[in-house]
Amino acid sequence: MSTAIAEHPTSHASVTEDAGPLPQVAAVMAEFENVDDVMHAARTVRDAGFTRWDVHSPFPIHGIDGAMGIKMTVLPWLVLCGGLTGLLGGLALTWWTNASKIPTPFMANLQGYQFLISGKPVWSLAANIPVMFETTVLLSALTAVFGMLILNRLPMHYNPLFKSERFHRVTDDRFFVVIDSRDPKFNESEVTSMLQKLNPLSLEKVED
Amino acid sequence: MATITTIPHMPVRNGDDIDNTFDDARIRAPLIVGGKGFADVTRVVTRIALEEPPGWWYLAFAGALGLLSLMGITIGYLMLAGVGVWGNNQPVAWAFDIVNFVFWVGIGHAGTLISAILFLFRQNWRTSINRFAEAMTIFAVICAATFPGIHVGRPWLAYWLFPIPNQMAMWPQFRSPLLWDVFAVGTYFTVSLLFWYVGMIPDLATLRDKSKNRIQQILYGIFSLGWTGSCRAWHRYERAYLLLAALSTPLVLSVHSVVSFDFATSQLPGWHTTIFPPYFVAGAVFGGFAMVLTLAIPCRALFGLKDIITLRHIDNMNKVMLATGLIVAYAYSVEFFTAWYSQHYYEQFAFQNRVFGAAPWAFWCMFICNVFAPQILWFKWARNSLVITFIVANFVNAGMWFERYVIIVTSLQRDFLSSSWGMFKPSWVDLALLAGSFGLFFTLFLLFIKFLPIIAMAEVKSIMPQAHAHGHGDPDLDRTDYRPDETAHDHPGGKAHPAV
């Protein structure tokens, strides 16, 4: 959808009675052919001080985090919390169900049962470690996956980028630099000319 | 850039296989051959999922579905008639059902080993085989989980295995290894499924973008979750993947260890052994790689993936199989040594009984398949021969089944008192369920190769030489110490080195 629409107001007030809302420029997108070019472009955009922009690529590019100035994600800390919850949950589960007789406060008939197995103590940590290990791994893994999806705002099935025919090659062999129109420094003509200087294969306005 | 030797000449073998198995320490062998670029990888892999399947697929699917129906009918009969229709008896209360369980769980180990442990060790060759090895893991664990489920006698009460609050205030007994198994296998299945699915999200997005069919676009679109290849998303994605690999590594080692506790914590001679956890894990990896090879060799030929799953991949898998096979052979020997050295009468008898006693054929099947057959893999010509590899892999598949039969059934047949000895003979239901489990496995596997990306495209692309920026005077990138997959000169424009 590489339309050459002239400037139109980028506010929601620009609604005409007949045609409904005018398409808004959601982003400007530059297409690159190889990793070297897109790395160079990423550093240029980073140094120009943009904040709401992204590089899209078919695979994770080694070194792009530095070139884009991406900070380390908080995900490992979330996973640590998940893992500790799993560990304590496993401990609580095995202890409460097998070694205690404490009833649950608000539910009837729900309490642990002290199994007597070959005269062994009802509570021994060693025998419960396998289960605690498994719950630790399980909750850590669930946190890693769902934490990653939530931080990445996925699933998100609507994205203006999908309207672009060219963008379909982002999962194949092409690389894109996309500058969002909501970036505080966004100015359509300046962004276009900056990206133009990076010698992209194509330059396209993405409309919402 | 430091001096980089050009790739040596790679001869063509077996018709059209390019031999990239050379060992030149100065240079990394290319893992993707045939002059492929990014778009070629996409085209070769997406074609399999998006186009009509070939004729053989329908034939194989019909066969697998036939065996699966056999399994369904047999389980139905088992539920109506009870576990008496099996050959199980006293003293052999655990027989084919548990043998099959351990066999299938073992096969499930190679997938996570390839995706997690080889990932942590930066073994880039894993990328070509990890996707379908992971799929194999999940399907094998499904097959495995079926057997304890129907072995409990009243499968409609199998939910008692889980700590579900109930009006009887009845809880599982957490000090039992059988219950550890429920948690170990359940966690393993869940984590493997997550690992598999997370790895597949970018590739499902590729299928979404390459598909011309509306239904395919919608379905692949839903399951790819709106993935756009954003590098901010890739950053978190790679971190999540690394964490999953780090979590799966102790997990994969724990699963078969816990399975081995089912036996090792009992008093029965032949089961009561401290070597069991490492021995079971090595055996699981051994059997798992054999199954990966059994599936990979036909798949690469039938789907034209010879440039992605190359002879080097086959060679590496053969080496893993040989190494783990040697660990297994060592474990077998140590068991005999321990029995002799312990001077324990019943332990010594149990091992004599294995070799010369009630069912020596099972022992010798196991020994020939698992110890003798893989020794041919010491020779490079054997590792490079697809026919020999396929035959050895199938010897190992059979041998690993017999190993579990030997451990479980022959140990139970003759324990302490000769008055309580008994023989085991499988019934037709036992044999039908074993065959049926292969039906379940291959039905799922054939559906997978038809509908899902069988090669991890994004990961394969990321290890190709042209995936790495070259710097050209940029301080961020001009590093001379780390050049992961450099094989030749610059490859601008997504073009690989010329065809060899």
C-alpha cells in the first residue's frame, strides 16, 4: 500500500461525513536486502533518537540489540519468581496433603492425610524433592513462555503492517525498519528522507 | 578479517548427497549445502506444508490410521474385559504395558536433548533436526502416557493420580516413585510442548505469509499469534528460548532418572541398582537418536531436504548414538560386575538368569542390537552410508525395547523364592497394543509433517553465513574473535557461497 498521500492531519478529528475516517499513516517502513544494510540503518535510527520504532527480520540477528539500543528484558527475573513459586508450591502441596492434618479454612472436608508407609516419618524432605523439582521447572517454563508472550504483546492479530504485500517477506528473506507515527520525533517527511538516505530497496507508508 | 580458508572440495555421494563431513580444524563445515539462500530454505520447507501431500503420504497415513484403530479397539476391549486380557500374571504384574511405557518415554528423550542440551552447547547442527525431533518427543510421550493410564486397571479413575481436591479427602502418596513419575512425565510433556510451540511461532508466521489459501492463512495466522519478526520481540523470544533450554536440561535428565526410580527403589534383584538413573538416561538418548535417524533418513529423501539435513547431520547423530551406545554397553557390564562383586546370592542369580535362564533370547536380542550392532559406526564409511545407518538405527530401536523387556520381565519371573516363580507369555492384546502404539505415533507424526513446518526455518537461517553482519569498520561489530559460521568470503545480498 505504497500510496503517496499528501499530508493530512494525524488527529482523529479528521473525519469527513461521506468517506468515513481518512486512513492515517501508522508507520513508515523501509525494506532492506541483507543484514549489513539493516544493521547500518538500525544504528542510524537509534542515533537519531527515535523511541517507537523497530526492525523486523526473518530470524534473530546477532548484534541487533546493541545496534538498536534494546535493553535487557526483565523476563529472567519473572522466571525466577515463577520458579520460586513452583518450589514453594511443591513444598506446600506435598507437606500439606501428606504430612499435615490442617483443614482449609473456608472449605468443608478438605484436609491433608498422614499416610503411614512402612513406619517412615510422615514428613521427610528428601522423598518430596522430586515433586518439588518438577513443580519448580513447570512453573518456571510456564512463566518463561507466557511472560515472553505478554511482554511481546502477543497474540495480536491486527497489525497495520500486515496490510503491506511487501511485508509478507519479513518471515522469508527481507529486513524492515519501521518507524511508528506515534514516536514523539515522528515527522513524515523527515523520516522519509532519513530512511531514503539509507538506500532501502523500497520505502512505504503503512496506513492504519 | 582473519585469514579464512576456502571450503575444501566436497564430493557427491549416494547420487546427490553433498559430503560436508570433512574435518578441517581451520574451518567450519557448512551445515546448509547446495548454495541455498534464505528464500530457498523458506521455499523448500513451506512447500511441504502448503502443497498437496504426495501419494505415499496417503498410503502411510492409511496404514498408521489402521494401526491406531487397532489400538482404539483393543483399549475398548481392555476396558470392558479388564486387564486379565493381558498376559500379566503373578509374579509378572508389570509386563508389556510398562515395557512399552519405558520404551516410548525413552524415545522421547532425543528431542529435548537436541533442542535443549545441544542448544546450550552451541551445537548449530541441531537446527536442521530439532523441530521434528521435538515433535517426535511429544508424540512418543503421548504413546508412553497411554500405557500407565490403561494399566491402572480402572482407567476411568486415572484422575486419582493427580492431587485434585475431592469429597473423600483423598490425596496421592507423594513418597512413591510412581507418583514422582506422574509429575515428571506430566512436566516433561508440558515443557516439551511449550518448547516445541514457542520454537514454531516464527515458522507458523512464515506459513501464514506464504500461504495462498484463505483457510490456511486464517489457521496459521491464529497459531502464529500475529508474529511480525520484530527484533524487540526476538530479543525476549531468544531469552525465553534460552531459559526454556536451561530448564529443560535438568528436566530431561530427571525424567528417565525418575522412571528408573520405579525400579531402583524396589527390593527386587535386577531392579535394585544405584546405576539405574544414569544408565536409563544414556539408554534413552541412545534409543531416541536411533528413532530420530529412523525418521530423518526417509524424510530428507522424500521431501527433498538433503541440503538441509546433510550427511554431516547424519554423521553427528551417528556419533552421539555410538557414544551413548558405549555408555549403555558399559552399564550392562557394570551390572554383571556388581552382581559378581557383591557376592549377593540373589543378585548373582538374577544376572545368570538373564543370560542363561528363563528368557535368554530377550537378553541376547538386546545385547546384539545395542552392543554389537552400533560398533560399525566407528567407521566413517558406515556413518556416511544411509543404508547402514538406517539398519543400525533400527537394530537399536528393537534392542532398546528388548532392554526394557529384559529388565522388567525377566527380573520379575524369578525372584527370591522358587515357589513364587512364574513365566510370562504375551497375549494377542499385548501385541496389538504394542503395534497400535506405533499407529498412534505415526498418525501424529504424519499429520505433523503434512501441516506444520518440519524444519526450524528461522533457526536454520540464523546459522547460515549470510545471517551475520560483517561490520566493515563498525566498532560494534568488528570483532575478530567470534565468527560463528564463517565459511568463506562475504556473502552479500542473502546469497550463499556458490554451489559446490
